Amino acid sequence: MSYTALYRKFRPDNFDDVKGQDHIVTTLTNQIKHNRIGHAYLFCGTRGTGKTTVAKILAKAVNCQHPVNGSPCGECDMCKAIQAGTSMNVIEIDAASNNGVDNIREIREEVAYRPTEGNYKVYIIDEVHMLSTGAFNALLKTLEEPPSYVIFILATTEAHKIPITILSRCQRYDFHRITIDTIAERLDELLKIEGVEAEEKAVRYVAKAGDGSMRDALSLLDQCIAFYLGQTLTYDKVLEVLGAVDTEVFSKLLRKVLQGDVTGAIRTLEDLIIGGRELGQFVGDFTWYMRNLLLVKTSENPEEAIDVSSENLKLLREESEMVDVETLMRYIRIFSDLSSQIRYSTQKRVLVEIALIKLCRPAMETNLDSVLDRLRVLEQRMDERPVQQVFVQPGATGNAGSTGIGSDGSAEAMAAAPEKAAPEDLQKIVASWKVIVGQTSGIFKQMLQKSIPKYNGQTGEPVLYIEFQDFLGKTYVDNPEAEEELKNIILAQTGKSVELKMVVAKEHNHTNLAKVTVDQALRENIHMDVVVEEDPDDAEE
Ligand SMILES: [Zn+2]
């Protein structure tokens, strides 16, 4: 008996079995039930999300003699003929290899003839973005006046390559990446039918590796089953067959590196080597992983730039919170240098180890980005010292009233003099502090992000004190240019001009400085034309 690949064997033949595309299935079955079938459909989406499968089911459904709830019955002659691929009513064209004008002209000649049996001739043009310009023009003529018995289903992974003239004549359906849960559920079903035992974690890993594509997941599962035929499929076996390093390992490694834990990082590498992973592959994958992190950190819509499932994206977002852009760029530079060195080297392992040590120990390098990274390490150490200061973010809920505990002052000293409320102007500025800081740039911005806007809690004078937390901020204390820049931004943002004083927390005696803490009720009374952007950093505070 010949072996049929899982994804062929279990290809859905009715709408009910299509997984993860409910929005499309519902619309299509409704159209069929109410006989409002279109003449041109465009199915977009990444590979393996079910575009051609749905196209074939649709072709059957419109020709079926007894459709059930919009789905093909699977029993009538038409259904059977289409299923077997013998019907003349369904014509599949792969535009990748039939992309010329002549191929489309042939279609135009054919569509002149009514189907001899059934209701519709359905043309499924796969990879339609591959058509030549001439072919698109020829297709457009047919789409402009399609005979009533013709349906075109155009499928593509790259909708942006389709001319607008074609797009405007099609009903467009975007196929989503399928979630890990949905894929895992389907894999479980099929494994039961096939009588294969598998660990839940193994199934989830395969589902995850499919990265939104049911077809890829099924092919991977096929490989794993074939390798360990008749045995229980465990997580370890799956990793071994797929030769893969689990992305969890990347995340573990990155955390070790960020902690400066050389031993831990080298040990993680050793585990990979013992596990038989290929080092060149690993270097490439880890670089790619960091590239995705960087995109998540810097891009407004990372999901458009990164080709990963939403579950993976969520993990990347978590990780991106742990590392800053400069550090990440330094890591990527070291690892991309490494990937060209490692190719012809006989000492791959040593090179990877050196690179990991470089990541953990920025002090070993002397260029600018490593210096920045050294500062990061220093700052982290300062942050980790016993904290005397209680941080209260402006506007944070549940913190009405300033704690008033300065870095060099004590709570008792604060209690001595009652605080006056900050002038309204200052409150407005503080309320839009993040937006203001967001308009500065470079290191100044980084410093400001860690600064705390304060006011004099005893006099209530209209002066905004900007308290920097560490020695680096010192650079800005007597920097008229930076002060001017900030003033201008504040003026543009809030329409208020205030006096600024920049101070360093640990060096000045300003026990009477309080944080402007605007409580919720007050905030609601302040009219602001600005949108306060929520900083993702605040999510965990
Ligand atoms: Zn039927």
C-alpha cells in the first residue's frame, strides 16, 4: 500500500472540517445558501492556511446537487467527480508555470462554453501574482464581463503584487495564520485516527513549528512519525527529528547573556552541541531571533514585518521588554560577524563561545555600542542596590498624594512641612510627560525617560524640576541647549512656558521637592489636547 502524506490524506473535503478560517467559511456558506455567489474571489494568505482547499470545497459546493447548509454533500455525482479530479467544471491552473498571455487567452476561449453538467465552471488560479502584465490584462477583460456560469478563484501569498484593476473586481478573503491551539487540536484528532501515541508537548511543538500553516505542521508531523514508526512520539524525539533548537532555548540564552552569566550561556551552548545541533544553523537562527526582537521593539506594526504566528509574537514582545535597542544591535552585529567567520572554520565551537563571552562582557570591546552596553550594566547594578527611593509614576492609580520621599531625604523630614499642590501648568506638563520625552532624541531621550518631573512641595513655585537618577544625567544639568530644546517641546505640546531646573537626585539637597502626583479626579478635570501614550514599560509596574 502506498503511503499518502498526512496533509493529503486529511485534506478537508467540506467546510466543517476547515480549521481556523471561520470568518471565511461563514461568509461563503451564507452566499451559497442564499444563492448570492460572486464571480471573482481573491484568496490571500500565507502558505498552508487552506486557500486551495477552500477553493476546491467552494467549487464543489456551487456545483453540488444537494448542498447541506452551504457545504457540498460529497455524495452526488458532481461532488464525486470533482473530488476525484475528473470533472471538467473545475480547472486548476498554477500561475507559477502558466504565467503567459497565451495561457490566459486559452481560458478566455474556454469560458465561452457553458458547462455540460453542473452549474458552474470554476477556475482556480494558484499563485496568481506570478502572472505577467500581459496575462493580467487578458484576465481583466474576462473579469470585466464574466459569463454567469463562470467563477474565478484567484489564490496568492502576495496580494500586494496583484494589480489594483484586478483587486477591485474580486471579493477579497484574507486567510489567517492558524493558531497553535487550533493546529494542535487537529493534529491530536489525526494522531488518534492514525493510532499514534504522542506527548502533548510534542504535539504542541510540531504545531508551533508549523508557524500558522496547517500544511507545514502536518508535513513535520509526517517526518516525526516516519522516523519513530510505531513508537510514542516524545518532545525530545520531535526536536531531534526537526534538528531544531527550540525558541525557548534562544530566550533562555538571551536571559543568561543579559545577566552577564558567561558560565550559564556557555552551558546552554554545550547542551545544544550535545543535543547534536548544527552550530552554523544555530548562529543563523539566533541572529534571526534577535532581528525579530529588534523589529518588535522598534516597529509600530511588527506583525507586518515579522513572519511569525501571534503566539510567537507575544513571546517576542515579552522578551523585547528585557533588552534595549542599542544592546540588541550590538548583539546582532557580533553574531552576524560570527556567521561569516564560522562558515569555513574548523573551530566553530570556540568562535561561538568567544562571541557569547563578548555579548556577556561588553568591557572586552571598545567601540561605541559596547560602551553604551557597559553603561547599561552599570545602571542595572545601581538599580539593584538597596532602594531608598519609592518610585511613583505620575498618574499611577492608587497612589494619590505624593510619597515625598526623596533620595536623600527621609519620610519624617517630608512630614514636617505640608505640601502644596503643584500649579496647574505643571500638572499638565507632567501628565503629558511621556509625550514630551518621546519628542526628544538620542541619549537625552534615554536620560529623560528615567528622569522624574518634580515640583517644590512647600512653596508651590512654578518651576519644573527634572530629577535625573544617575551620574549620566549630570551631563544635562548645566546644558542650556538641552534645556532650550526641552522648553520648546513643552511649549509646543502644552502651550505652557515654564522655568526648568535640571538636578541630579543624589547630589543636590532638595528635600522639599515632591513628585507631582495628579490623582484621577483631578486628571479628569484637566483638559488636554494631547494623547498620552502608554509606555509598554509600565505594564508590569
Ligand atoms: Zn454534492
